[in-house]
Amino acid sequence: MSHPIVELKDVGKSFSRADGTPRAVLEHVDFVLREGEIVALLGQSGSGKSTMLRIMAGLIQADAGAVTYRGQPLFGPARGVSMVFQSFALFPWLTVQQNVELGLEAQGVSQQERAQRAEEAIKLIGLSGFEGALPRELSGGMRQRVGIARALVVQPEVLLMDEAFSALDVLTGENLREEILELWGGGKMPTKAILVVSHNIEEAVMMADRIMIFGSNPGRVRFQMQVGLPRPRRADSREVRALIDEVYALMTAGAARSERGVDEPVRLRLTDSLPVVDVNRMEAVLEMLQDGPFHGRADLPKLAEESDLTDEDMLKVASALALLDLAQIHNGDLSITGLGGRYVEADHFQRKLLFGRQLLARVPLVAHIRHSLEQEASGELSEKPFLRLLSDAMDPQGAEEVLRVVVEWGRYGEVLEYDLHTRRIHLPGS
Ligand SMILES: Nc1ncnc2c1ncn2[C@@H]1O[C@H](COP(=O)(O)OP(=O)(O)O)[C@@H](O)[C@H]1O
Ligand SMILES: [Mg+2]
């Protein structure tokens, strides 16, 4: 096997909650990045992927386990590791050339060498002629190229790409990804290993020699798989499609399997996170599943394509439907339940009724809020205690998101109402 570059052994990381107590974000993470490989990292948002990358780059320290770079414990930023972020993070008042040179400033390289190396990186990534341009004069795709050039100019051994393509439109993202693969394959980059975080399963399958799937709460490596397919890969080839299917199956099966049997319906705890999905989208997918070309059961990637959803959104919709028992996930397929079938047939009024009933039965937080409201003579309560409750299990932004979902779903099912100005939750009609 080829040489390890970065190694994480039993790594853990906690951040503090608002009340100062620690919340584990990563636990028992074992991972080795080796020479010559591209690894893709998939996982729900909030599962700790960026945190792991920052630890690998030496930007933050793990608080358990060991992190080594070429066999040496890593303290402080690793010289041989560069990161590319989702947001372009360019300085708007600096030219392309100056933005790229910035990558070298910290290394004490002479002005002349800086200029020359920046020029080379700019050329490599296809931006020759734009050295003097300002970021605002560039398209999103070009700006992301500048970000990549800035990462490459230090000639890193390891390139960490944190959702580097996800802010770009699909075609631009694909093109840039192809080019990176060409540079990599042609040996034109000094880079010896690449780790890409992605939300896009196809992207992971197209790029990676190995795929890791992260689990959440706390984040850890749940599955790893080798991708043995030769390059260049064709996105529409049978082998690629089959692998995409398999990854989908792993990502959805795992959620149910972690605590329960595979086929058991999903049961939530009070402070569990919820998929951030709007009701219209859930209904559209359910209708597509029932009345579209699928006859009640569909392959998730196909359903995503047919419904024009990204993999990430499809997974959220599928888990929301499963949560409410309107559909079931099994081996990467989504099939409609009897209840789901009735839902699709129902009129608007009946749908709301069914939706509300399922919410109360299957989302403990909704039942808890509803019950609390019923205890109040005024039928209303501030949202604050519920946000606080959620903050024990997640960060404040996550708590906000989950409560927004609960409110949106609850309003649709006419289980609760919400006043945007007072930020209070109340019973419908009170
Ligand atoms: N500096 C920080 N302080 C407190 N919480 C943080 C910090 N950085 C990340 N987190 C929290 O850690 C969790 C994992 O975050 P992150 O690594 O960004 O996940 P991902 O990249 O998988 O979306 C999230 O709940 C996030 O809010
Ligand atoms: Mg992230």
C-alpha cells in the first residue's frame, strides 16, 4: 500500500454549547489519506466534515486521539496541506494575481518568485489573461478557479476541497471537476492526495478512489468503500450508475440501521434533528412516486433526476416522508406506503388533516410543543424554551432550523400557529 500522508487515529472534537458544556462533534474518527488517492467524504450537513478537514489542515486541534502528518504529530497549520472552500473567499479589492500570491505570503517567498509561481498556478487552472482582473469582474466558476489557484500555488502535497463545487451551477461545477481530474491524472499538479467533501453522490463516484460516508451526532466514519472503476469514468455508464445506487442505499439504510432494524419505521427522539424540507416538495415527490413512471416504488437517484432534485435534497425529502410514514426507504429505493397512497388521493383538506395527525404521532417535538400549548390558558408560548431544549443536542443555528421546520410543518397540518413578530407559538384559532 502507498505511503500515508495524513493520519487520524481515534480523533475526537467537542465544541461548547451556549451553557459551556461540551458537545461532541467528532468521535472515534480513524482515517488515513494516502499518496496517490482521491477520497470523497459524504455526510449530512452538521456531521463534522469541515471540522475534520480543519483538523487535518492543522487549523484547529483535535481534543482526543492523534493526528500525524508524514508520521509527525501535527501542531499548527500543516505546510503541505491546502484547503479550498465553498465560498470563494477572495479579497475583492485585490486582483486575481494578488489573490493568488497571497497563498505564498505567509511562506516568506521573495516577491519575484511569488509573482512567477502565481502566474504558473493561474495558467494551470485556465485563467491566463485574467491576472489583472478583480473578483467582481469574474463569473462564479472563474472565481472558484482563483480559489483553487491560491490553494495550488503553495504546491501542497494534500488538497482538501470542502464543497468546492457546490456553489457553482451544475455545468460549471462538472467542468471544473473534470479539469481537476485531468490535471491530477496528467501529473501536472504537485498534489499527492486529494480529499473532497461533497453533497453530490455522482461527483463522489466520478472523482474518488475511495468514498467515506460520515454519520452524524457525533460525526464518525460509518462506511468506506473502494471505487475500483477505471478513469476516465462516464457518468451514464452502467458501472457508475450502479455505484451511485449503492452509495444511496448506504446513506439511507445507515440512518435506520444505526439504532433499529432496517425496515422498522423511523422513530425520533425529542431533540433529534429534522430534515429541512418544505411540504410542497414532499408532496410533489410523493405524487411523482405514485403517479409518475414509478408505480409506487423508485430508485432514489432516478427519482431525484425525475423530480429535478439534488441528491442532498432527495435524501432529505425521502427521510421526511419516511419519518411521517408516507413512504419507506429500503436498499436505496423509496416506496410509497398505504397511507402515502391515500395521501396522494386525498383532497387538500384531508391532506392537511393526515399531515397533522402524522406529525403528532411521529415527531415527538411537535407532540411536545402541542401538549405544552394545551397546558397554557392563553394557548401560547414563546419559542425560546423549545430552542433551548434543542440547543442541548445541536448548535444554535441547527436549533433554529429545526424549529422553523416544526413551525412550517405544524402550520400546514394545522397543529400549531406561529407569530413572526412576537416569535410566539400558539394553538390554531387561539
Ligand atoms: N467553532 C465552532 N464552535 C462551535 N460549534 C462549531 C464550530 N465549528 C463547527 N461547529 C459545529 O459542529 C458541527 C459540525 O460542523 P461542521 O464540521 O461544519 O459540519 P459539516 O461540515 O459536516 O456540515 C455543527 O453542529 C457546527 O455547528
Ligand atoms: Mg461543512
